[in-house]
Amino acid sequence: MFSRNAGAEDLEAFYPIREECKADVPKTRFRPRAGKTLSARRWHAAFSEEGHLDIAKVLRRIQRGGIHPSVKGLVWEFLLGCFDPNSSFEERNQLRQQRRERYGMWKTECQNMVPVIGSGKFITTPVITDDGQPIEDGGWHVTSAVSDKKVAQWMLSLHQIGLDVVRTDRALTFYENETNQAKLWDILSIYSWVDDDIGYVQGMNDICSPMVILLENEADAFWCFERAMRRLRENFRSSATSMGVQSQLNTLSQVIKTVDPKLHQHLEDLDGGEYLFAFRMLMVLFRREFSFVDALYLWEVMWAMEYNPNIFSLYEVPSATSDSDGAKILDQNVLKRYGKFERKNAKHGITEKNSALAVYLVAGVLETKNKQILREAKGLDDIVKILGDITGNLDAKKACREALKVHTKYLKKVHLFLPPPYNEKEPEMQIGLPTDVKHVAHIGWDGPSVNTAPSWMNEFKSAPLANGDQMQEEDVKWVSEDSNQRKGSRGQNSDTPEVPKSSRRSSSANGNGEKERSDKPRQSRKGSTKSSSSENSGKSRKAKDPNQATDSASTVHSHDNPPGIPKKSRRKKSKDSSSHGGSTRSRTEDMDNGSESGSVSRPREEQLSNASKYEE
């Protein structure tokens, strides 16, 4: 457990700052918090006896409060895909040993070409000329000419790596020791040799430095860095016509254009529509905008939110595919093992690598500076200045929260109505309970005359007309019959509004619908006369049109002829009923006829309209 003031003391002990640099480094905001931060005790408790890790529990903790420095490096190995959470202790030990041996082989290979590698020293000057000739400097450098193009290109990058190492995290006392600087230089040099496609690019040193500090074993730090570069390496790919981070800048432009068109247009007017001012943020994941501690906290929360349970298999087996867009993702047990951000992407079928959380982090920063940019920015220099002011003043936790808000807003505007690709089975939309779309979709459908009806509606047909023109079929279930059966079996529903006591009436035993006699004296004979006349007129209308009930059962309501009056308005007195004395029985019969004919209220019709759009 953490004490109230333990957070600052722990961080000061784990990542000490050089005394002369304390005034220049950004202020650290992150503090380990009891009950939220993943502590060493919680981390060890997440493993089973065999060594299987409950990654869902770990992700929840990290997303709430980060990782305590004492176990940060070990947790990062899982977040970055170095190990499978379902593996055992023994399996991970074997894999770790195999990787250490492989790294040792690569290191020996590089050491044979440049002896300074692995010596605890590093170089900041070129070892060969542009044409491959060795530079005589004595000691550790190359002694023979280099003809191989790959080897020459690699050797030419070694002194540039050394220059960047000297500038990396100079405020930390860790890099006062030349041995630690040499360790960072060795890892970057060997990675540049292994990844001959991209090699070394400035900025990789900022990504690798935390791994060297957190993991004591050099080989373990290398593999952790290598996994991080699996996510980021395309950002460092560049050519004469494009740069690697351009794809994420394009995504950022699309996000801002969607969620904040006014801001995007303003940036376009200032020739900032390409969003090049966000280049550094995306390249090195906000390393320059945060303190060292806050940057680590931001990274681990981002990686936890982006976590995909298939990450290990995707890295280990290049031919493996993710199930993020398959039916399996619908399993709640699988969803729990996804991070917040990746879970939402998986639900919407989004698999683009360019839609990284870092893009939405930048978008969130722009949104928080929206008013200031619109008010003060008159050119690109003003935008750079406004964004430069966030250094040391940005809270990592709030930044992640804002990024998720922008992500949700973007999905609502772009992906909400797109059918998920993982939905193999047609979804069965429900419009309230207990009625579902299959039981109400016949309303507005003209029966057999419509040939475009969905296939699942074949079992439903409108009721036959009273004149008997339509042939009766024994195996056909008529919609009105099904509705009446359900109405009779359903009984009183708790969701059905209760009829006011003043309008309740019970039928007599003979079923003729007459009112039950009451012992209470009638208040007015005049009212009785009007009620009687209303009943007689109602009976005459029924006799005049005996097929009215049957016709109403088969009547189809279209958009031009909306359904009957909503339930609430049916209970109100109409002008016609008031002229006849406002007979309660007349209103009750109207309600009964409306329900038997299958008419629905306007809210139900709007829901049905939405359902029909979904089918189209």
C-alpha cells in the first residue's frame, strides 16, 4: 500500500533528476494512488499458480491509475506483446532465454564489424567515409575498407546514433554514467543493423531510453523496444516524397474535419490543413510535452487502452490474423481482455493502424485549445506557439479522457450507422417489449401485393377480407389472429398505462356489453338521457356498417394515412362526443376497435419507420 505522501518520494527515488536541471524540466503531475495504481502486490496477485495472467484485471488498474515504478518494466513487456498472458512461468522463461541468446548473436555479429560495440563505450564521430574507406582514429574503429552497401550504410549511422544518445534525457542522473549511455547506443546500433528496411531514425532514442532505464537486462530492454517499434516503425519511414507519420496526420485531419469543422476550416485558411505542427507529438508520443514520469504514465495508459489480446500471436506468427472483426469478438469474456479504445474500435469493425489513440490525443489537445486558436492564431507560427505552451502544463490523465471523448464523437458521426463487418447474422431489432419488429413490421406493408418484403415476413400475412375473395389457408398464421392471441394471453402488463377509475367498466355475464347496475343513485337524469341516445346512435352505426370491425383489422396504414389517435388523446373528450353527452362507453369501444385493428401510436410508428430503414 502507498502512504499519503509516498508517491513523490517513490518517483524521486526511481527517476532522480540532476540538481542543476530541476528548474528546467517540466513539472511532474503523476502520483501513484492507492486503490487505483497497479501496485507490485496487485501485479503479483494477478497471476495464477501456473503463471497465467489475468490481463483484464491488470488493464482496468492501469487505465485507472497507471503502474507503480517498481513493476513498470515487467508490465510493459505484456502491454507491448513480448509475452502472452495465457503462457505459464516456464514458457516465458524459455522464451526469454531464447531471445537473450538471439540478441547475443546479433551483438557478436555487430561487434566483429565495429569492435566498440559492447565495450561500455560509444562513438560520436564517423568511422568510415562516404565511399567506405576507414577513418584512421586508432583503437575501436574500423580498420579495413567496406564494400558491402548494407554494412556501409549501417556504419555511417553509428556516429549519428552516438550524437543523439548524448542528448537523450540529459536531466536524469541515470545517463550521467557513460556505461548507461553505451547501453542505449548498443541497443540502437544493433536494432539499426537488424531492421535494415528503416534502420535508425532520429527520435528512436526517445522511445528506447525508458526501456533501458526500466529493464536491467540489456537483451530484455532491446526486445521491449523492438515490440514498441512494431507499433511505431511506420512513423519513421520516409522517402523523398513522403514521411511515415503523414498517414497519421491525414487521419488527424479527417478527425478534426468531422468533429470540429469550424476549427479545421480555420486551420485550412492558415495553410495548416496538413497538420505538420503535430509531427513531433505523433513521432515520439509526446515525450517533449511531458516530464519523463508523466510521459511513461501516458504511454502505459495508452497501451492499456489500445491493448489487443491477440498482439502476441500477431507479432510471433506473421501469418496470424486478429479476430477483432469476427463473431468471436462479441463474446463478453473476449471483450474484457481488450483495452477501452481498442474494444470500441473492434465493436465498430475499425482495424486501421493509422487510427491510433495518439491521433485522438492530438485532436483532444486541439479541441481544448479551440477558442484560443480561433481567436489568436493568424498564422502557422501562432499555432506552433499555442501548442508549445502545453509543455509541462498538460495533465496526462485529462488528455486521455479528452482523447476518448473525441474518439466517441467521431465514431458517432462516422461509424455508428455502418453495419459491423463481424455481424454475420442479421440482427433482430426490438422495438420495446414484448413486441418485436417481426410482430409489428406488417403495419405499413400491403400484404401479398408487395414483392419487396423481407423473407422472414413470409410467415405473416394480413387477415382475409370479409367478402371472402381471398382463399383461406390452414397453415397460414394471420397477423390479426396472432395479435389477438397474444393480447388474450398477455393479461395486464405492468408497462401498460392503467385506465382511470372513472372510465373502467365491466361486462355482464351474457357479454352484451351493458353497464353493470349500481346501487348508487344517479346524479342527473339529463346525463342518462344523453348517454342512452349516444348508445342508440352507436348501435345504429354498427348496424349500418356490419363489416367495420373486419375492415379495420385488415386496413393498412401508410405514411400518408397515419395510424389512429394516440392512447392519451383517445381518453380525452372530442367535440363530437361532448355533443352527445360524452358517453364513456363510446370512448371505450373506440379504444377496443383501435387495438383490434392493429393501429399503433405515433411513437411506435416512428420506431417502425426506423426499423424499416434498418432493413433497407
